[in-house]
Amino acid sequence: MTHLFLPVYALWRREIVRFVRQRSRVTGAFAQPLVFWLLLGGGLNASFRPAGAAAGTNYVEYFYPGTIALVLLFTAIFSTISTVEDRNAGFLQGVLVAPVPRWAITLGQALGGTTLAVVQGIIFLLLAPIAGIPLSVGAVLSCIGVMLIVALSLTSLGLIIAWRMESTQGFHAIMNLILIPIWLLSGAFFPATGAPAPLRWLMILNPLTYGMAALRRCLYLSHPAAAGAVPALLPSLGISVVFCAVTFVGAARSANRSLA
């Protein structure tokens, strides 16, 4: 197992070290969602009543779990873009000559991005009392578990795109075209209840909707009614795990295809 563990660990550690050394990534991945939460949440708080939310829920509170998902999303984007840069710099060519399976290389990349995303998500989770959401040990631990699944899914999805891109410009264009709409249609920004029928169906078919629902359920673990009209926890977790597995397999296959 050592010949599989070492390359996974080396690629994971490289992502962590590179992130710490690039302070702009630290600022951008955490501060940008925080600004969105404060500006959009504060601006819409007086005029927007989330349909299907529990009584007394304001928009700042409703938008808070969606902002956690946005932290995970931005970190996934910033992490997986390094795949395009590594290919252009020649680093990947050096890695790929090693006698290890391609899935191990993909796993190391995905775990690096997932770790960074979850750490920032945990930091943002500490702001829950400011949003009016009381935290318990069970809620924090269950939220971390959901964040791991969602972050690995988004990072793997980013790798599927990154392995096919030749330039960072093309990567950003495709990521913004795919990942931002996925986030918007996950119930993070507005609920499915009350949305027009076409959007509601898109939200039902969107796998991230169930990761978002699981995160809301876990935040309100001791007060389930406060989560609002979202899918139940166990089915949401099941769909999220399946989505995570599918995206990781897709990332590994994309790596194989690009090297064929």
C-alpha cells in the first residue's frame, strides 16, 4: 500500500503548502463569500421572505448555509485550476511517469482541494451564531461530514473540467458556466418552493440540491422544523454520496483519457 499512499500524500501535501504560500487564494476563497453573505443577505433581508422557510427565518439566516456551500465551491475552483497550470508548467508530465494508478493521482489532487475547502468551511461555520443559528457539538460534527462529501464532489467535478482544459481562461469560462448555476439552483440562494416550474424541476434534478438540504438539516439538527421545506436528511445524504462517487470516477477517467 506504500506505493499508493506516498503519491496520494505527496500531492495532497503539495496542494496544502501551495495554498498557504499563496495568500491571495486564502483571502479570495474565504473573504469573497463572506462579502456576498453580508451584502446580499443584508440587502435582501428587509425585502425577501424565503418561501417554505420556517416562521421567523430572515434572509441573512436563510442565505448562511448557501454561503458555506459557496466557500466550498470557490475553494474547489481555485484548487483545481492548478491542474491546468501544472500541465502547462510540465509538472504533471513528471508525475504521470510514476508507476502509480491514475486514480491515485486524482485522489491526491481531490483530497488536497477537499481539505482546504472543509477547513475554510469550518471557519465560516463558527459564524453561525451571528446568523441566528445556535450550534451544538452534534450539529458541527454532522455539518463537517456533509461538507466533506460536498467538497469532494465539487473538487472532483472541477477536476473533470480541468483535465480537459488547455488554458486557465477556458477553465474559468466553463467553471462559471457550470458550477455557479449548479450552486444557484441548489436552494442556496433561493428555495425551490415558490420558484417557477422549470426552475423547480432543475433544482430537483440538481444533485447539489441534496447536499445543500443535508447541510441545512445538520445545522438545525436539534430543531428540524427550522430547516424549512427541504428534502429529508437520509435521502439527501444518499444522493450526495452517489454524486460524490460519480464525480470522482469521472475525474479519474478524465485523467486517463487526457493521457491516452
